[in-house]
Amino acid sequence: MAVKYIALQQEKNCVTAREIAENYNLPYELVSKVLQQLTRYNVINSVQGKKGGYRLSKIPKAISLIEVIAAVEPNYQITNCMKEDSSTKDCEHFNCCMIRNPLMKIQNEIDKLFK
């Protein structure tokens, strides 16, 4: 919601966390943390100063949903074994699992859908 709000407010130079929180009736602290994550993942830029706030890091069409999801939920995979750094320590059935490959196909389709 924050990214959409910022995109819709492009005529403004910046949008504040408080403005987004008030607009969506959300706790300021939650919105602030989400905006920090989005900044860390370069989805949005933070501008310091009296007229500071947040703005998109690129044009709205260039921001994919997968970028936003990855910023706020870095481990959005269906299961832990879908992570790139997963291994046998994550699951005792890792090497002989019969559902991991089908789940990986589903995960890949989800990723394609959000791009």
C-alpha cells in the first residue's frame, strides 16, 4: 500500500511515513519500519530534511511486485527448503523429498506471476 500511495503522490516531491500511516489508518511505527525495509531494498528512496520523506526509486512501471514482496518479506517462499541457501540441515528429507520439486515449480510460477 505504501508503494502505491507514493506512486499516486508523484506530483509531491516526497511523502512522509506519518502521511501514509494516517491515510491508511495504520500505526506509524509499522509504516516507518516497512518504509525502512523498502529503502534498504532500493524500492524507494529516503530524503532527509525539513521537506524530506520518501519517493520511488524508479518509475512505477519499473517496480515489480516481487521486489516489494522481497523487501518486506525476504523469506516469502512456500517452505524453508525453497530458499537458495537451504540444505539438509533444514529438513531431514531434503535429499529424498517427493514434494520439493513440485513445490519448486509452484514457487517459480508464483515468482513469474509477481514479476
